[in-house]
Amino acid sequence: MIVVENLVKYYGEYQAVRGVSFEVPKGRVVGFLGPNGAGKSTTMRCLAGFLTASSGSARIAGYDVFSDPIRARRQIGYMPESCPLYPEMRVTEYLKFRAGLKGLGWRERRKRMDYVLEKCWLKDVKRQLVGTLSKGYRQRVGLADALLADPPVLILDEPTAGLDPTQIRETRKLIRELGQEHTMLLSTHILSEVEMAADTVIIIYQGQVVENGSLEEVRKKHKNQSLEDIFVRLTGQEGI
Amino acid sequence: MRPLFALIKREFTAYFLSPVAYVTLAVFLLVTGHLFYLVLTGLTKPGSSGIEYPMQALLGDEKFWLVFLFIPPLLTMRLLAEERGTGTLESLLTSPIRDWQVVAGKFIGACLFYFVLWLPTLLYVPILTDMTFPGWNPKTWSFGIDPYPVLTSYLGVLLAGGMFLGIGLFVSSLVKSQLVAAMISMVVSLVFVLAAFWRPDLDSGSLTYRLIYFISVPEHFRRDFSRGIIDSRHLILYGSITLFTLFLTVRSLESRRLRA
């Protein structure tokens, strides 16, 4: 579903992503791990079409994100990091606007809006202004937006950052549910989350993929260490 | 086309969700209302000190353009600068919508609000043209004063406004702060207004005057639009600068993807 080949991204002189390649088959939930500044967000932004890669290619469901951006973006539900929203709109207004942007007809829109409001527990706040919502609810609005057009691929950048433990647990449950229908790439810092929700991990460090495989494979390869130990060893931060 | 309409709708309604729109509307009405009062006083004054062209007194005046200078930047400053500042540009540019549609949607939204700004001034028109309504049939309506200067003035105002909005939109795509966007677009717009303030010091036959006449919007209104003349040079200037700034805005969005 997601194919990335030799992706390179420069910010001026600085090379943020240095030849990342990976493949995510249909129906997989992939945990995208790496320390801060490793290039996770940059890679995801290239996939979602917000940034154009300096070289390399990426395909979503067969559509190249650089040469066929509109069709590729239709396949993706993307939730950016820290989830920016328009504070002056109400939740339903915002979702209606996003549905319009994604080209949904009104009948489809009504059906999908009911579905995402239900699925993301937004029913109680649907008339509220986005600006008055707590961080957890805002995150859910972002997730609802990603789900709106029922895309086959979900790309979620730190969906549980800044949530309280109850909300993290709820979100994780939701992600596991969604993983049964959608191919998913989710970045996170919480390793236990990956162990619970994902079936494959990709660890990225200094703009390069250092580990890629199913959870069992990776564990076996590293003599059954915990994911945390593997992560620390691979990203060279042992002893800090 | 559905994404474009959704964006136009959101941009237009967003004006009414912020105080900026109401403040702009109020200030604009205050200024045009005052000018209207001055014109009426001039028109009803007995003797030879009256007004030859009512629209000229309204729109050909430098004072009006000095206030007008602030209006389009206030309308355009948030369009892209705000989205860049708060990061919502990321969700906008990753939805299945082309860059030119993003720019067109924002521009059309701003233009619609600009039309709304002028809408209340239509109330002055029947009085300014000394209109009589004997009945509901438009054929029986008549004007005491030639109505065509009013039509050409509105045409000029809408097209010149489009040009200033285009400039503002482009500047807004370059910076992250709304305040900076507003100030820079005011300075750029000043180029098209300032020349009129030098007019009293210039020989109207000189080469300098003839050159600045090309880009001086208040002069276009004083000499042509408010007197019922449509000079194609002005329309071409407004149209080409609007299209050029919109093109630059699309390019500016594209380059944003390449850089960061």
C-alpha cells in the first residue's frame, strides 16, 4: 500500500532524510519509531504531500505522491503532528468543511460524519467551538478528520502526544480497531504503544532506517530484548 | 470543483467569525458615509461652488484612498499568514486540492467580502443620481443626473479592489505574521496610491505626471471612472496585476513544499 524508495529530503544544506526505503503491505499497522529529529515527521509529510522530497519516490496505493498528488492524497487520511485546527469553527462546521475539501457529496458526508463523530467520541462536543476543546478532544477531531473520507491508508503523526493516560488508552483501542480496516503508519515515542497496537516496526535514526520488520522478527533478531532496549541500542543513545 | 466551493465558503464565513470584519465594515461605512454627506452638501449648495461630478467628489479624492489603503490588507492579511503561523496550512495542503484552487478559493472568498463591504453604499446611489420611482416597473424609473458615472465607478472600484487584494494575498503567502503581512501589503499598495498626493506639485503636461498617471489609482478615478469614462489601460493594469500576483502566490505555495 505504501512504497517508499530512497527518499531524500534536504532542508537547505541539512539532510533530514537520507535515503529512506520501506514498504507497508495492505492491512498492516506499522509503528514508526525514532528519536526526536530523526526524520519521522519529515518522511510522513513527504508521504502526505505537504513536502516535496529532494529525491527518491513514494507511492500510495499505486499513485505516485509527486506526479499524481491529488489521487495519492485521496487515499490518505493524514493527521499532522500537534493537530492544528481552526479555533473559531465548531466541530461539525470544521468536519463539514473538511468533507467538502475531500470532495464528499452531501449524502455521503452525512453518513461519514455520523460515523466519525460516533467512532471518535465527539457526539457530546459536536456543537462546541474547536478553540474551547481540550487537547484530547482536539486530537480526536484531527483523527475524525483523517477518517472522514474513509481512506484506505492512515498516516498519524504522534496521535497520542499530550494525552492523559485514560485518553491514551482510548485512542490506542481506537487505533487497534481501525487497524483491522486500514493500512496504518503511526509515529510515536511511546514504545509500549507500538507493542500493543502495531504488528510491524520501522526504526529510523539520523534519517536512515535502522530496523524494519514484524515485532517478533525484531525481537528474535535482538535476542528477545525488550523493544525499549532495542530502540536505545539502535539509536546509539546507550549510556546517556 | 467541490473542494474549491468548500474553501470559498469557509474563507467567506471566516470573516464574520472574527472582529476584524466588523471593524473594517464599520470604519469603511463611516468614511463613505462622511464623504456622501460632503457630496450632498456640495450638490445642494446654491451658487457656483457646487459639484460637477458627484462620484468624483466621492472617489476621486486622495482622502478616500488614504483610508482605502488600509482596507484590502486587513482583509488579506490572515488568508495565508495565519494558516502558516498556526500550522493549519499543513492540513489544507495535504487534502486533495490543487495549489491553484487553494489560491483561487482564498482570493474569491476575500473578493466576496469586499463586495459585501461596498453593498451598503448602493443605498447612496438613488440619492446621488436624483432617481425617481413612480412605480415598480423599472422602465418608469428616471435619473436626474447621468447614472453611467456611477456604473463605471463601481466597475473601477471592484477591479482596483481585486488588484489590491491580489497584492495582499501574495504578501500573506510570504510571511507568518499577520501584522507583518498587513504592513508590507500596505507599503506595496502605497505605490499605486501615493502618486496622487504629488499631483498638486506636478505640471499635468509633464512626462513625470504622464508616467505616474499609469499606476496612480486615485487619478484613474478622478479623471476617468468617476466621470463615466472606461479607459482600457486602467482595466488592463488592474487585471494583469491581479493575475500576476495570483500566479506568484501559487508559485510561493509550491516553493513552500520544496523548502520546508
